[in-house]
Amino acid sequence: MELTVEELRSLVTQRIRLDEVLPAATRVLRRSPIIHSDGYDAALLIDVLDVPTDFLRDHPDLLADLRDLAERNTDPRQSVRSAVHRFLARTAD
């Protein structure tokens, strides 16, 4: 079953089944990092980058994928740049 962007975002923000939802969200974000969701561009990216650090450290492959997405991000909007900066800072080795 394919989830919509809005469904992925809802599950991510509620921290539901992150081990299954984050890989799907990452695939969507690889295709379109600033994909529109719930009235906002890049909302899925911002929410994914807010996943708890402890969870990501327990899932190093997901952490690596998200760090790669964050490092490649070129969105100039302050909200996205701030989310990327916070994520990279808190997940630094």
C-alpha cells in the first residue's frame, strides 16, 4: 500500500512505525525534497529532519540517508535551512 505525502507526514509527526515510514518518506524526498504537503512546501522534509536523534542512532542506515538528504538540500527558505542546520548539528558524529 502506497501512502500519500500527507499520510507519511502525519505518521512521522506522530512517531508511528518510524522504522517503516521513514524509508518511504526518504524515497519520496529523494524524488522531490520540497514536495508540497498539508499546505506547505518542504513540510515532509522539515518533519522528517525532526525525528528524535535516539531513534536515528538506533537506525544508522536511515540516519545516513537523512544526513545525505540534508547535506544535498539547496532550498533557500529560512525554515528549511534552519531545520537542516539543526538536524546536521544534532546528528554530527
